[in-house]
Amino acid sequence: YKNNVFSCGYTTCPVNIGAVQHDGQNWPWKSVVKFDMSELNGKQLLGANLYVVKQSGGGGNDARPIKVTWAGCQGFHCVPSMGNPWAQSTVTTYGNVDVTSVLQWMMNSGNLNGWLILWGDESWTYSYKGLDPYYMELSFAYNNLPNNNATVSTPVNNAVVTNPNTILRINSASDPDNGVLKYNFVLSDSNGTVVQRSDYNTALSMTISE
């Protein structure tokens, strides 16, 4: 989208950011792109990176800023003003943008099916970068969340115990990635006041202290 007066798709234009000059003024570009991020549903995001490559003839090779956030719509004026995070890096002939915070926000707000909007330095003449859509890559790392299937072993639920040093035991949960799981036992009195906790560790039991 060129200054809200012209638009073109990836089959005829690069992913344009920055500004060009003609008619005696700067004309800034913004672009929206979409990736399939459905794989992140129900996952714990560990990191995400957007890799971009300048297309041949797509502006100079000097370092220029690139900014990325969730697109509130598809158009030139679609950078949201609702406090969602945006990521920034620089592009020469290529660039890497850490978009972890952007994708995490999209996951938390239920917008994983949304678009990303990219823009650059709009105040400087010839800050234009034309990015190749066919070499743009969004990569991410994630963890499959453990299954919430730990069960009580002893004492059984609603049991009455008289031993002040009773041991609380659980059967372990399972993890799709075969990761090491940690558990946190929390003991409260009848008023809901926490009187003992184990803090997170790999133990499957906690002995009640007198």
C-alpha cells in the first residue's frame, strides 16, 4: 500500500516498506503479509523470527529499519494503536526480526489467523526496501504443553488422615515432548490459607510438616 493511494499484490510487487520520492515529496509504503500459524494453537511459544531478503533492484543496500506488528486490517492505515507490541530490526540486503512478542500477543488475543503489517522509515528520502515475498520466512520454536493428567495417589480424595506427617503422593503426568515435568504441592487450611508448599520440583510427593 503506497501512501493509501495505490496498492498491488505479491505477484506484481515486492513486499514494499520505507519511502520513495517523486513529485517533490516522500511516498511511504506499508505491506501486509500472512503466514500459516495454526501450528501454534495450544502450544507454548519459545521464539519466532521473520527473515526477509531485499529483492534485486528493491532499493539500496544500506541499513534501514523494518517494523512488524499485527495488522488490524488490510490497508495503509492498519498499524493498530491498541497497545499491541511491535518488533523492529534493520535490513541491508537481508534482515532478521525477532517477532516473538508479536506472535505471543496474537496467540493470547486469539488472532493467530491474522495478518502482519510491515513498514520502514517513512521520514527519509530513498529509505525504500522492496522485499522478495518468495524468500520471506517466518520460523518459530514451540513446546507442546504437558498433558494435565496427573492423578492423586495417596491419600485418596476426601480421605481423613490423623498422621501429622502424612505423605501426599501423585501419579506423574505425561509430556508429548518427553520433557522433565515439575510439580508444585500446595497445602491449605480450611480457611484457604496456604500453610505449606513444595515449590516446583520433580518430586511426586510432599511430606506434611507438623
